[in-house]
Amino acid sequence: MNVGRASRRSLAKLISAFAGARVVTAAGESELDLPEQAIYYANHSSHLDFLTIWAALPAGLQQRARPVAAKDYWGSGVRKAFAEQIFNAYLVERHGSSSHRQRTSDSGVSPKGQVEGMAEVLAAGDSLIIFPEGTRGDGETIAQFHGGLYKLARLHPEVPVVPVTLANLGRILPKGERIPVPHLSTVIFCEPLHLAPDEDKSTFLARARQVLVEGLAKHQGPQSADTARQDDGGSAPRSHPGQDNL
Amino acid sequence: MSDWELGLLDSSSLKLLGGVVVVLVVATVIAWLLGRRLGPMSTIVNLKQRINAWWLMVALIGAVLAAGETVTIVLFLLLSLLALREFITISPTGRGDHKVLVWLVFIIPAVHYWFLWEHWYGMFSVFIPVYAFLFLPTRNALAGQTAGFLQRTAAIQWALMVCVYALSYAPALLQLPLAMEAGRDAAEGSAPGTGGATGAHLLLFLLIVVQGSDVLQYVWGKTLGRHPIAPSVSPNKTWEGFIGGVLSATALGAALWWITPFNPLMAALLALISCVMGFAGGLVMSAIKRDRGIKDFGSTIPGHGGIMDRLDSLCFAAPVFFHAVRFFYT
């Protein structure tokens, strides 16, 4: 399988090069120190998201990292072959329509089996790449998280939960577009989170989401002219990137 | 040795590249000695990275010139695309601009460089400033997003002008010699490569003078720089660096007159114009970076930053150098 491995590595290099992806830690280091097994979760704005995280992982970890992808999009035809054969994706059913906002508030919202299936992947020793927002956003804001991340962290407290901030990928291939336009992007692997013993779901999810919100505020490219705040004026140097939060 | 030729390279170009290699060897040795004396300071690490990147860039330009005009044009097309990617990343474009960006990246540069490759001077010189300039805002208006329309459109047009149009004047120098010898009409539509070694001399002259000017401004600025020219734009650009760098690079250009079709005085004058334009390019790009709150356009070239951080001066110098030569010599 060396040919397969080599070609996967080449594919990973190709994806990273196209996405112009700079891979760093939260402290800005280029040397990653990632755990053997992890639940990677990230903000979601583009179909390129899981490809880019997958491509950014070191070779040894990449083999055992399984992106969780929606069966309704990736579950048939060429996409299925692509997702399953090359990326070893774990396909899940999405509950109903993601536009049903009220469903995000009830507990877990996953149909039976979804979280259990992902937990089995973890039990087998593989890592997961998940997008707790459930659906792609506009790349500038991060939606509320679904409960799956919390359930997984509860079921497998021994597996570190690693936040991954993806900056600018939504500009390469925004939702609804078909042709990716190259921009430079950044993949930031943040410090692992650990679920506190008595931490409840909403606290944990809020904490997990906050890491991404802060990372995005720090690394996202310029705000587009149509969403830039009035007082920013688009001209002041951003000497304090931290204050520019969403 | 005088008849030796490989692609666009002849023995004179080889001497020139040899001279650059000697300078790089000296620089490498100095950086190594400094590193041993001072330890791994960040300035020394950066200096070594910069010099290593210069080795690669010189090898690359030598290789593409040896491979001929077509390969050289392809290299500059790729550089344009990489620069464009950096430029639109820092531009305030939104989701409504996506379809216009597809034109900007995938269609217009290819068409423009095609005209360049065909030596179709008329189309090469007007395609972007006239047709693409008017087309892009029209396409964007059709997309229907009006908020920030002028800023978004202007940024997109700027990206195209600087990263594609201006930069492409560097490989366009390769087709000037025929126009200088046989006239502009004869040059129109001539085959790629007809500029021969003389075209490569023009390109190498411009590259060495402009990039040399950058390096010399850096050296003069680091050693003697006291009075910043525009501190709110770039604290590193000083009068001492500017004057010292431009004058010494002008002298360098004059000393290279033997490789060009110019006499020493004209070589000096053209070098001076190119260096001043190169400085202007660096200054303008610094202002853009400062506005966007970034230090570098990217991290493609270790020690230098992004592609645009290295090519900013060339983008401003190449069109003016091209048109000055075309005006006075054809």
C-alpha cells in the first residue's frame, strides 16, 4: 500500500498548496505537537474544510483521522467514493433540514446511532474530524454548536478534544459556489480541551465555541466591505487584532 | 565561447549570472561568519533565509531563460497568479464577489499572457486597462451586491493591474529587441523567442538593478538609516537607505551598460528611473499592508515573506522601464 500512501501524501500536499494553507499552533509555532488520538473540531464554512484539516495533519496521524461527513451530500456516486476511499470519511445521517433552527436547542438532536457510531470510531483508536455547527456558515460568524461534541467528550474522556480554527477557507469556496478561487488560508491547531468532571453541556459547548471565535477574530482576513463595522472604517491598522472580535 | 547559446542565454548572460553567483557566495560566507560570531540571532537567521531564497530565485530565473521565452512567460504567469492570491486575500472582497474573482483568477490572466506570448503588442497593452477594467465592475454589478461596491471593485482592479498587468512587463522585455532592430511593425506578432539573448539581457539588467536596489537600500538603511521617509507607512525606509541604495544601484546599472544596447549614460538613467519606481512600489505596498494590519503578504519565500513582498518593486519598475526603452529605442 506504499503507492496508496505516497499518493495520499501527494494529494494532501496538493490540497494544502491550493488552499494556500499555513498550518500553525495557537501560539503561532509551525511545529505541531498533536496527541496520537483526538477529536478535532472546527468551524465550518466550506466543502474544503475537512479536506484541508486532513491535509494539514502529519502523515502518521492522517492515516487514522476520519472526517465525519454528511451522508446526504457525500453519500453517493463520485463524492462517496472520494470521501470513503481516499479520506476514510465516516458518513452520518443529518437529522432533517439544518434550517430547522429550533432543533438545535433540544438535547443532542442527533438521531439515534449517530453519536454512538462516532464513539465506536474512537473506541477503535481512530481520530475524528467533526464540525459541531452541523452545517456550513458564512465564514465570518460561528453558529451555535450541536451537542454531539459534548456527548463524544463524555463517552471518551480519555481522548483530547482539539479545536481547529479555519480562517479564510470560506472565501476560497463559499457556500453555494462551485469553482474554488485561491486565497491564502490558515489552519490553527489550538490547545486541547478537557471536559471538567461536572461540566454541563452548554458550558462545555460555549467554551469550545469560544476558542474558535477568538481564533477566527485573530486570524481571519480583512472583513469584507459589506460587513465591516462602521467604526472600523477599513483604514485603521489592526494593531490589536484581539479587539476585533465578532 | 562567444557563440555559446542555450535558449535565451548566451555567454554574456552567463557572465552576468556568474557575477550574481559570486556576490551570493560572498554574502553566504559573510552570513555564515556573522552567525558564528553572534550566534543564532533572529536577524542572522532571517539573513540566511533571505540569501538561501536568493540562490533559489537566481537558479530559477537562469533555468527558465535557458528553457526559452515560452517557459519564462509561464513562470511569470504563475508568479502573477500567486501574487493575485495574496492580493485578493487581503482585499475587502465579500461573498458577492466570488463570481468576478473566478474571472479575475482563471480567465483574464491566461488571456493576457496569451497576448503577450503572441507578441501582440496592441492587445497586450490594452486588454487589461481597457477591456478587463470595464468588464470586472460590470460583472460585479450584475451580481447585485452594492454595499462597498467601489472599494471592492477597486481592490479587484488593483489586484489585476499590479499582480498581472504590471508584472507581465518584465517578460515583455524579451520581445523588445526585434522592435529595436527592425521596427515596431516587424515586431508585432513575431514568434516567441525572437528577442533572443538581447531580450534576456534587458530582463536580467532590470532584475539585477531593481532587486539590487532593494538589497542595497536594505543594507544602507540597516547600517546608516536615521531619518525615516514616511514613518507611518514604513519605519524601515529611511532617506539614507533610499539615497544610498538608489545611487549605488544606479552605479551598478551604469556598470552593466556593456550587456545592454544602451550607452553608459542611458544605462545609468534607466537604472535610476527603475530604482525610484522600485522604491515607489515598495512604499505603496507597505501602505497597503499597513492598512490591512499585516506585516507580509504571505510566507511563500522564507525570509522575504510572500511573492508580493519580493515583487512589489518590480511591479512598479517593469512597466516604466519597458515603455522608456520602447519610446527611446524603437
